[in-house]
Amino acid sequence: MTHASTVDTDVCIVGAGPAGLVVARELVARGREVVLLESGAEEPDDEADALNDGDVVGDRYAGLRVTRRRQVGGAMQSWNTPVRGAPGAKWVPLDRVDVDGRWPFDGATLRPYYERAQTLCGLGPYAYDAASWARPETGRAPVQLEGHGLVSRVYQLGARQALLGPTLQRLRESGNATLLTRATVTRLATEAWRVRHAVVASPDGVRRLVRARRFVLAAGAVENARLLLASGDGAGLGNAWGLVGRGFMEHPRDTAITLFPRPGAYRDLGFYDAHVVDGTTILGRLALDANTVRAHDLPNASGTLLPRIRQWGARWLRGGHGWSRRRAPRLAYDGLTVLLNVEQRPHADNRVVLGRRGDVYGVPVPELHWRWHTEEHARLVRLRAVVARGLASLGRVHVRDDASPDPNAHHHAGTTRMHEDPREGVVDADGRVHAVENLYVAGASVFPTAGFANPTLTIVALALRLADHLAAGER
């Protein structure tokens, strides 16, 4: 490579996924100059995605290349939940039980940022209880779950473009934002407890140095950890206590429970199918009561109902959302699979480390060490029993006790966890890397716990909080 240029800016953000885009959007609106570096392009780029290559040690996992995306928009480009004909996802905040006593601040601290995120992402009102969306007059109301630890709540379904389109437009129109694509950060160079510049490589062989007063890593839980480990003096940045990369979490998905509804129950369960209420697409879900989670030491979880297509109808029926609108669902389906999105708790042995081989730029590829531990599976078995008891009044419930969950939700989290004590976490409550004055981390990698929830609403809320902190000029 040849040295081509040095770029100076107020804030350098690495990664143009939801976290990086939102931090950039907020800062440029307040007059800050931002350079946003994205390893991919605005369109899919196989050459860029090849940089996601890595190795997996441990249990069965899809791999690091197929579970990540290098493209403007980041993981949003892989969303596959249809929302009125457009690609979208399920949106939901973390529960208080996920945050209180486990994060360096309580869940109430996140509330105003969740409300702002709700608007930014083009969603409906900030309401995720079932009562706010119940419409008995249309047959869409939650069922009574008879006090076995289950409660009804909702997801909101929102389109990718509602966040991505306006955010990119704001950045392009701002005059103080520069988006560099096919710009891969290979290392952060430091001097006296500060990041001096980011070293940026590109496929055409040009090398850039980006200098900034502050740097934000927003490249995902795997890449954030990898960059920290590959930078600094050999031990990695923020890694004095060996915590960078540790505590990797996914959202395993469990399909061991099948509900065979009693006659008429398909119609009663219509609230748990996707439907539109006052212009917002809602998906009812089965949730756990917080007291039940604590009393039985359960992983937090969320259950959605998906139809099982009868064998003879497989050629002309489709699964997924919309099952409750069929006139005769009992003729088309022979039951409902309870899809549980399950919390995985942080474990020090589940971690990202640097591998022995390098990528095309000479940076060691990430190596993920991941296992679904025995104690986690024991909690899952207890969770299945709670869910089965809660559904028993709706029909016959079958549980496959020997089933293992699918770990591939592509929700990577936890590798640069927040904690006020540098012996317990990589970043502080504001997202600043301990002992590095001008380096921050955004995204799910800072989650101390991940709960059950699709992470994007929390990622956006934390990005708004970080942008407020940076704009205030603190530290």
C-alpha cells in the first residue's frame, strides 16, 4: 500500500450500521464534523463480506462470515421480517429485569432514549404492553394465561428503510459528514492514552490515516473486539484485565414446544399473529413475568406462534405470519410451534480472540469460542416447563425434552461490556474505553446482558445517549 492522505475531523466513527449511523446523524445535527468509515459499500459487496471470515471453536455455529454484513446499513441489510412488503424486523426494548442490577444504570435511564429511538425508527407509540394494542371488537385481544408465569406483550414490526433512508439523507445533506465506503480500519494507533489516528485500507491499495479528537467503534460485537485486540501495544486497547472479547452472547432460538390448539383457539390466538393496529404493525408475544424469571432462575425469553403446515398442504401453503387470517386454520395447520427467543447469559469462556491467520490486509481474523453450557440448557429446560404450563388451557402441549436450541439469531453482543470498574468491563457507563481518553464503543458489544430482545432498538437508544454525551463535550 502507498500512503495517500491524512484526514482530520472532530469524530471518526468506524462502522455504518445502526449504531454508527445514528451517532453520526445526531452529531452532525449539532454542528460536529464527522467521518464515517464503512468497510463495505452501499450495495452488496462480496469482496467486503469476505473480510468477515473467521474461525469458530466449540459448538455448532453458522460461522462469522454468514452471520455478519459489511455494507452501509450493517446488519439491517440482512433483515428478513416482511413488513407490508418491505424488509424489516421485530422491535422491542429490553425488560427492566434484563437491566436493573445488571447494567451500570437502571432501566429507567434508558426510557427517554427508547422514546426518541421509537420516533427515529419510524415505529408507533412507545408501548409494548398487550393492553395498549388489544382490540376485542376485531377479535384481536390477548388470551388469559392463568397466572403460570406467562404474560402477553408485543413486538412492533418496522421496516428497515424507515431508519436507514432518512438517516442517510440527513448525512448527505448535512455538509459536515463524510461517508467513506470500502474503507476498512485495520488498526488504531495510540499515543499517551489517546488514539492518535485510525489506519484505513481500501481494495485499491490506497491507505489513509484518519485523525480525530474522538473515535467511536460501531462495527459490531465481533469486529469491535477484534480491532481493540489488534491495536495498541500488543495486549490490545482496553484489555488490561483481559476482558476484551469475553462474554460473547447470542439469542438461541428454541422450537421444542408445540401447541395443538383446542377447537376455536386458533381464532382466539389471533392477537399473536402479525396485524395492524392504528397504523402500526403489531405481533403479540408470550413473555415471562419478572418474578418468575427471578424465582426460578430462568433465562428471559419471548415466544411467538408460528403455524405447522399439514403435510398435504405443503405445496400451496406458506408458514410465517398471516396464519390467523385463514378461514379454516385447523384444515391447513396441525399445530403452532412456539418459537422462543432465549437469553444467553455472558460467560467468560465464550469469547472472540485473534486467530493465527490473517486477512488480505494482514490483520488476524477473529476466532470465536462459543458453547451452549450445561447450566444454560438446564435453565432452558425449566423455561420450557413454565411455558408449557402457561399454555395448557389453550390445548395440548408437546415438549421435545432432548431438543437443542438453534444459536444462529445473528445477534452478537457483549464483547466490550459496560461496567464502571475496569476489572469488570471494557467500557464505562458512557461507552468510553477504560484508560483510553478519546475512544468510545457503540452497539450491542457494550451490552452487559442481552435479555431476549432483538437488539436494534436498544442499540439506537444507546447511540442517542452516546451522541448526547459526545456533543456535550465531556471527557
